[in-house]
Amino acid sequence: MAEPSTRPDPAPVLDLLNAFRSSQALFAAVNLRLFECLAAAGDSKQLTVPELADAVRNRRGEGDGDGDGKGVSVDGLDRLCRACTALGLLDSPAPGCFALTPVAATYLVSSSPVSLTGYCTHSQQVVWPLFAELPAAVASGSNVWQRAFGQGGADVFARIYSTPPDVLRFMRGMHSFASLSAQAVVTAFDLSFASTLLDLGGATGAIAAAACEVYPGLASAVVVDLPHVVAAAEAHFAPPADGPCGGGRLRWLAADFFGEREKLPQQVDLIVLSRILHDWDPPRCEVLLELSYSLLRPGGAVLVAEMLLQPDRLGPRAAVLQDLNMLCQTHGRERSAEEYAAMLAAAGFECAEGRRTGSYLDAVLARKPLPTAAS
């Protein structure tokens, strides 16, 4: 055994050993609505632990049935608040008092336009149990819905969208991630050539809305998704009618693009596939890219928004961990720009180029060739 002075620093291993505790502290605080209570604390925006315990108890009993009727331990809440302070999610302006940090106020309060609370809940209730079965996913090379929930994973989204609250929770989480990256994605390339856009599986329309805001020449952006997803999107995520997306520029279309292609607009300038291809295996991706190719006008383009692996597929860290997430949850995987370029070329596209955006999602653009002169 190496002498203590020559041993490598154990900090990387210890950090990983303890990382789950940070995640669970975050999930518990979101579940208890701790951040919501502090956001509603009035002008002072701070509460003592007993005041916060009362606020949490009252708020958990509001309307959606998640109150357990057992109250909230002041001691337990004090421990959680101190942990959240150490994690940078709360401030403690005075002993025994706590307030939101700007980060928590921006991303952990549900009323924020970029709130991540929906995805926190989704991660706690769905992703965490799936990741607990990661050894089985690695051993089998497939998702672990059956092991984690007793339900098969043939149709992953049937499980995620099983009830209206599940639909809305998942959509809120995905909307937050999309909103954080949307402007960077639509400006990674100059898309001013497009007057018509079709977003396949675009859910809340965050990418399409960003394109409308950035490109005034974009006359029509149509977001296609399943009927119950479209209903939730129109009810909860439609931008103001008097804003950049108004006047009919952004609208939703209810359709299963795998099985109802006849409902989809034809000869469009730009098709968006945002976090779609990573859900599926190669045969299903081939179907999606063939569909995209058929819907585009000659010279039109497809914009793929995904987390891009490095060419050696050893990073970035967030992307390789997301790749494990896809193994546990879906039939798909994360890919490099080179892998997407090969898939696009096989579908008939040309000039595929990947660009890192510096945000959560990166971008790949490829063109449908113009017709060649008749021989």
C-alpha cells in the first residue's frame, strides 16, 4: 500500500460518494415547497425555521393531496435549510433565519419562467428509481422500466405521460431546459433563410418561440406533438398573443408524426428535432430523418438540438452522464456531431455541421440538396 504522502487525493471519490446526498436535499426542499414558501414570505423574503415550518405545513396541504398530515419537524427543517445554505440554495441573513439565493429564486420557484422544479420532481419520482437499476441497465443494454416500476418500456412516453399531472410535470421540466438553451440553439446558425418552421415533437414550443423572437422573417412556426401534449402546451405554455409569436406565427398541431404524416405541412424551410433523436434507436431515427427529408423543400434544412458528445465519446461530463440516463430510460443514446452527421448523410442530407452553443443543448444543421441540373 502506498504511503499516505504519495496516495492520490481521495476527494474525487468522496465527492461522488456524497453527491446523491446533495441531490436528495434538493429534491426534499422542492417536495416540501421550501423555496415556494420563502418566495411568498412578504417584503422581508426571509423566515425563521418555526415560521418556515408553519408555511411549509400550510402550503403542502393546498389542493394537490401531497400533504401527509404529520406536520413538519422544526429540527428536521433546520437541518435541511442549513444543508441548502451550504449548497448555495439559501442564505442565512441571521441565525435561524433563511432566505432564497438568486439562483434558487430563478430556478427553484415554480412561477419563474425558467423554473426547474418540474424536472426536479420528475427526477425524484422517475429518474432516481430508474438510475437505481443502472447495473441492470448496463448488464442488459436496455431500459429498466420493468424493474423499476413493474411496467414494460416498449413505449417509454406512455409511462411518462400516463396521467395529466405526469404530462404537465414532465413538460414543465423539459420546457425549463429548452428555454435555457433555446436562443443559443436558434442562433448557433443563421436561420434567417426560413419563413416556415416545423418542430417535430416540440412539446411546449420553446425552440419555435425563440426562433420567432430572433427571426422576424419567420412567418409560420408549427409545433407538432401528441394531442394531450398539445392541449397542455396551449393551456400552459402559449406565449402572449401580442408578443413576437402572436398573429398566428406560432401554433400547435396535434398529430403522431410517426403514424400521421399526411397531417403535416409540406415543403417547409426548416425542421427542428430538439431532444428527439436521442430517445430512439437507429431504425427509429432513420424513420424520423426520412420523414424530415420528405417534408422539407429542396434547399431546406434540419436543425438537431441535442447534447453533443466529444468525437472520442469520453465527454463532456454532462453528456456522458446523460447517455447513461438514456440507457436507463429510453431506446436511445447521446451521440457526437460526427455520428449525427453520418446519420444525416445516410438520410440524404448534406453539409452537416455541429456547433457547441455553451448552453445545455448544442446544435447540428444539415441541408436537403437542391436538384441537380438534368443531364
